[in-house]
Amino acid sequence: MGDDRLRMTPGPTEVPNAVRERMAELTPNPDVEDEFVEFYRGLTGKLESVFGDDDVAVLGGEGILGLEAAVASLIEPNDRVLCISNGIYGDGFADFVELYGGEAVTCRSPSTEPLDLEAIEETLEEGADDGGFDVATMVHCETPTGVLNDIESVLDLLEERHVLSVVDAVSSLGGTPVPTERIDVCLGASQKCFSAPPGLTVLSVSDRAWERIEATETRSFYADLEPWRTAADEGWFPYTMPVSDLYALDAAIDLLLEEGLESVFDRHAEAARACRERTREIGVAVYPESDDLASPTVTALHLEGRAAEVQRRIEEEHDIVLSTGLGDLEDDILRVGHMGHNARLERVERTMGALEDVLDG
């Protein structure tokens, strides 16, 4: 494997040298040494600069742990949950709801279209006749299709009806603005826009979400969020923390804050714009077609029936790793991840040049 291999996948993303070096440092025993507790408090304090004023926790587990933990900690058997979806991960929330005994009511839109506000409002009104919804879930960026959802208007509807919001912002947090201050449980992960190794879930929890969590009889130990409300203050954690992963995340957040969030967001937007423009110049359709729905962190190319073959040739001939779509779109979509450390014009240009060469060959 060549040292110059370029991994332009939409997570895990390339990890900068400073982050890898920090991960290699000697670590304290997190169960018995006070210095770890101080370090963890410092890390969550830095993350509050990204999340806002709500309590922040970092869990030892890849980002999917956050989705499951949110459901496990907020939902009891027979609770009705509104799952708002226009993609695979939005649908996946319903699976977690049913796993923990809840009733998932899914309000679904096509994957090429925005969330349907009218349908969401209608579902909320109809649900009121059956006792209403206490919790609603949604996805900010549907990574498999490169769709960035405008969730502000949805949050308006939920706030009007006092419905708790759970938002998967795993592939958008740290790469584009997320209205974290309006979200009750906002979920992120280390391996996307933060460009740290996979293995950590990051999340914020509002006061009213904590109240429900503490009143919920959770049927999970590892996925129970309740202990994390006081873990840092008490210096006691539910399980042994993965210190090296946390060190890496700390270094990654330092890089992000040193650059400045606005600069980071601009860099992602510029890389996304260049990627979509170059794709169209080559004669390839983007998915979705509307730029208003396009994520600044990942671009999906529509290569009907050819995605896997083009992916293979770009890797073999140009040493660039890309991702295909998921589910029914696996062989129709090729995805370029311009997120985190990879959201740079020269990397996008190299990738698109390789795509053009393969398609012309």
C-alpha cells in the first residue's frame, strides 16, 4: 500500500499527524488516576465550543452507539416515537425504537427530496389523537446520499408541541453549522468531520432530555446515558474509558478550534462546491441534483450500475479510495468524502481528475 494513498471516503477520514502522535502518548489508568478525570473535563469543555451550552459526554463506542443510546435512554415499551426520514439512517432510528419496545411512526420522504414539513405536521396532529409523541428522531446529513436536511423548520414544529428532538449529526457536526442549541440530544462521532480515529461517540444533552432520561427505566447498561450526567463531576465512569482514542479526539478538536469554526465551515463549503462543479463538468450527475440539498461534507455521484467498477479502478489506477452507496443504491452511487482533514481543494481536484481519467479510459 503506497504512502500517498488518498482516502476520500465519507468517514472514517484521514487522521492528521498531530492526532496520531497524540494517540501514541503514554496514558494514565482512567479508573484510578485523577489526571484522567481532569483531562476528560477539559475535553468536554472544548467540545462545548462545538456543541453549545448543553452537557457534553464522550462514550467509548463508534457513532452508532450514540443513536442506540439515545433511544435506549429515552424510550420505554409502548412509547410512540416519530421517526422523520429521507434515508437509510433516518429509517434506522425506527429499528432502534422497535428494538427497545417502542412504537415507531415513520414519516418518510424520498431520498432525493427534503423532509416534508407538511407531512410531518400532519403526522404530529394525527398522533395527538393517540396520545401524541414525546420524542422525535431525524438525521441532519444522510451520508449515503449526500443530502443535508434543513432541520430548523422541523425543530420549530417539535418545539411547538413540546416533543424532544434527537438528531443524528454524525457526518455534519464540525463541518457545517448544526443548530445544536435547539436539539435535545445531538449525536456526533470522532471519525467524520473531527478527523480522529473511529471509536468514540460524542453527544450533547439538554436539561429537559436529562429529566426524561432519569425518569426512563432503561433496558441497557452500556447504552444508558443517565450516569454520564454526573460522571465528570464525580470522577467515576460507567466503564473503563479508551484513553488513547480520547487523546486523539482532544488533539483533533484542538486543530479544529485553532483554525476556527467559521474557517472550517468555509473550507468544507468550498470543497463541496468544487466537487459538484467538477462532477458536472465531467458529465456525471450528482445525487441529489438540487444544490440546496447538497451536504458540504460528502458528494454523491450518480453512476447507475457502475459505481463499484469505477470505485475499483480509481483505487487500482490512482491509489484513491472512495465509497459506494448503501442498500438499494450500492451500485448506483459513488461517494466522495470531503470532510474534516480531507475538505481541501487540492484533494478534491486530485480525486476528480482520477474520476475523469477512469471514465474516459
